[in-house]
Amino acid sequence: MTLKIYRDPSSASNPHLFFTKHVTIDWTIDFNRQVLSGYCILHLVANETPAKSSDFIILDTREINVKNVSFEDLKLNFEFGEKNFVGQPLKISLSNIPNLDSIKELALKIEYETSRDASALQWFEPKTTLGKKYPYLFSQCQAIHARSILPCQDTPMVKFTYEASVSVQKPLTVLMSAINTGKEETSETIRHKFAQNIKIPSYLIAIVSGDLVSSDLGPISRVWTEREMIERCAWEFADVDKMVKEAESLAGEYVWGRYDILVLPPTFPYGGMENPCLTFVTPTLIAGDRSLVSVIQHEIAHSWTGNLVTNCSWEHFWLNEGFTKFLENKLVGINQKSELFRQFECIDGWRCLVEAVKDFGDKSPLTQLVCPLDQVDPDDAFSSIPYEKGHSLLFYLEQILGGTEVFNKYLRAHIERFKGLSIDTNDWKQFLYEYFSDKVYFPTNCFKKFQRSSFEFKSGELAVDWNAWLNTPGMPPVVLKFDETLANQVKNLTEKLTNEEIVEKETIFDKFSSDQKRELVSQLLNQEPLSCSKIDSLNKYYKFGETQNSEILFRWIRLCIKAKWEPILQPALKFVTDQGRMKFTRPVYKDLYAWNFSRQAAIDTFLKERDCMHKTTASLVAKDLNISS
């Protein structure tokens, strides 16, 4: 049993000596001190490189108080390395272990507690929850925050199973990214037990605790949230089991046992997080009309691309998100029973890609598909680039390699080939060549140096410029064409609203899907700034500011700020205060900061709300507003 070693500049760990195969976790949640205390046992397997007594096991940590490290009954010496932006390596000496050269497995027990400032954890006092009665905790370990809740090899190249036992005060519930295997109660506490028997990377460890209730959605799914929201959430996500079945038709068997959904407090920084068995989602998906469930389709797709087949490091993040976005758009088409809806989503994604490249600058290495992260925190590199540029590459390959039916078979073969593994772009590309060996030439050294190789059809008429796609900043080398049937309906109305006086709501608007309404505001946003009188008319007749659809409201707020329509200031500040989804919060804060009229109000609002925000969101918004930490 060996582990393939990849480059990962975001981890100090050394799995070339020993790598993790299983983790045992024992935690007590202390809401008063806002820490997790207890121990973990790392079950390690010797890799190909022989370990010497002078060697160290190096684990990633961040702000963790380690009290003791032991192997069997033997206490081991340990020290911390130099602290940097990715944390502080924990170096465990192997010098006390006898017969080290003959040991194939190690079980290291590490007793510790987390810091109050653990970057993976967000704690809520009762007054900040919906019920106002009990505290609340949730974790977000992606990308490199698992090291703040347990010492570990915090790199996605290492995948392991885990079991956990977590004690919390009554009557609070605990959930994890695993199957619940029972609980033990005392007069004051409940100890919840969990098992995850499918190998996962460290960033998929997740925990939540609070006054949570659930509602069954189907045979394998239920939704969890605070009791004040449960009915709305259960209605919004009622079709989840059907969506899992639709995903199975593309990607193969769903192997995780449960697909539960947790609707988190509004400060959750992402649309969703694909924690196995328990997807975390933002309450901004609760639109009242099921119009935003494509985020759930994205997280369901991660059950195969990301969770089963995993990027080996964050430099290859597109292998997680590009593939998942590609599957998501296919699932939208299946769900809506029309390829037109898939194509419509592709058009919106291309626009997001254009905006992201513009935001970073088309020379920025962070716009590369394979993104160099030396001395770069993966959180700082996070954007829609790996999602949409990765999707674009796969969409292009589907077009030139035989179309949808042919490529769907390849997708399933890709998942079957790599399930349970972590891979890099070269691994992906090599299998692509193998699968389509009847269609392509094999250039010299194509597997060794994927950066410079290209493949061609036997006709010699088409080629893929791998260097331009994978390692060149900016937009893709190919401008993709999508079916614009649904988009043109929106385009025609956009032109009319832009060029003509608005005296009533056009009847076609009420026939639009929610996605088309979102697209309408997007197209208006991409025009030259509208006049304030035009915004007044749109507000009067189309009432975008009253929508419960967060995607539409987000674009409307940005449209109004761009037009310098002053009445939008308070709704915009309320929007960034009521929720903390980075996709929404950062652009709106940036827009407010760029407008002299709203700059100080944006700064003042952020400083007032900062302590209530998720740590990752607060850190990045501070940078956006040029506020020092």
C-alpha cells in the first residue's frame, strides 16, 4: 500500500514517509470557551521512503495547543516549526520508537485543544441564532483549515476514513460529514458517534452543533436547520432524492449512503459545501420558488467529482470544480428536460469567467487553470476561474471529441478510473488520451510534459493547445459558442428596456424563468451605466428590489450602484449584513467602496459587523476595503 506523492505548496506535511489511512477523533465541544478539546489518533502507513530514527512526522497545524503525543505507551517528543501564512508545522520525533525500520504502521495519539481563533470554526452566541436560546457552531475546512481543528496531513493528496465521538451539552445536536452510528447520554451531555467509511481528504471533515431539527425528504435524504426555518427549507429541497437519481444516471452509483442537507446561518461564506453525507448550504438559496436549487445540483455532483475523485492539491482545483460545474449544467438540462437550459447556464458561466479574469487582470497567474500557489493562500486565489474555465475546457472537448453521448460515457469512465484517488492534471490528461486513443495522435513526451503537448485529430484539422488552456493567464484560447435561444429572448427585452422609455412591465417578463430574469439584470448590468430615472422606472414596474431570489437581488443592487442611484445604499448595506456569502458580499462591498457616496458607509458597516462575520469572509473583505487587520 503506497501513496503517490504530488507537489503541494499549501502543506508542510511529509506523507512520503508515512501517510494517513484512518483517523479517530474524540472531541468535547466547549461553547463557553469556544474550543474543541480531546484527542485524535492518526493511523499512519509507511510509504515507499524508509523512515529513519532521525526523521520527523510533520503535520500541518494552525493555532492548536498540543499537550501530548504518544505511540502506544511511549511518549514522543515534538516541536513546532516556524509559523507562516499556512500555519505552523508540528514536528514529531521518531527517535524514541524502537525498530522503526520494521514498522509498517503507526498510531499516533495527539492530545490537544483548538484555539478560540481556529480558522475552521465559527461560533455563535445564542442571541445571534434564530431561536435566541442556544449557541451554534459550524466548521468550514476547505481549503486549508482542517489543520486548525486537528493536527493532520492537510493536503488533498492524502485520503482516509474516520470515526468520531463528540460530546456536547444537552439538548444540542451534533452532525458530521459521516454516518451517525449512535449516541450515549448522561444527565447533562450527549455523546454523538459517527463513521465515515469512504476515504476523504482532510478538507471534507465537517462538524456542526446547535438546536437543530430535521425533516425527511426521501429515502436517503433529510434537511437539517434551526427549527424556525425547517418548514421553508423542507419545501425548498423536496426534490433532492430525485436530483440524486438524475446524477446517478450520469455519474454512476451514489456510494455515500445519505445525502442530507444542512441549511446554515447566513454568515456561511459559500453557496454550498460538499461535505460527504451532509451538504452545507447557505440560506440565500431559500427563494420560496425552488429557483436556486442548481447549487444543490452542484453539491450533489461533487459526490463524484471532488469527493470520490479529488484534486491532489489546490493548484489543480479545477479538477474538482470544473468537472463539477460541467456535471451541474448537464443536470440542469436533465432536470428541466431541455438542453436549452444547460446551454443557458453555460452562457451565464462564460460571463462570470469574463468578469473574474477582468477582476484579477488577464496577466495574473491566478487566472491560469493550473494555478501556481507558491506563497499564496488558496483562499486568496478562490474565484470562479477553476469553475468556469475548467467547465469551458470540458465543454470544448465534448464538442470536438464526439458530442454529448460520447463524452457522457467518458465522464463515467473517468470517475470509475480514479474513484478513491487524488489526481493532478497530468493524470487526468493521460487517461483522456487513453480513452480517446482511436481519435488522437500521441505527440512525443505528451505524458511527461503536458504543459507543452497538444493532441490532434487524425484529420489533422483540429488541435488542443494545452499550454494555452492550462498554463496561460487570461481567457481560454477558444471562444465557445452556445445555443442562445433562451438568451436571445432576454437580449431582446434588455435592448428594449435600455433604449426605450419604460412605462409598463412587458408581458413576456412574466413568462421568463427565474434564470432568465437573473440574466436580464445581468445583461443590464453589463451595459453602460443606466440613468437614475431609468432605474426608477425599473424599480417601479419590475420590482427587482422586492425579490426573494438572492441571485437577482445581488445583480439588481450592483446595477443600481453602477448607476449611482442613491436610494440603493441602505438596501445594499442590509444585503451585505444579512448574509455573508462571499460571491455576493465581496463584489457589493467592492462596488460600495468604489463609489465616493457610499465608501465611508461601507467601511463603517464592515467595522461594525466584522466580529459577526465568518473569519474567511471578514479577512478578504478587509483587503477589498484596504483595511489593515
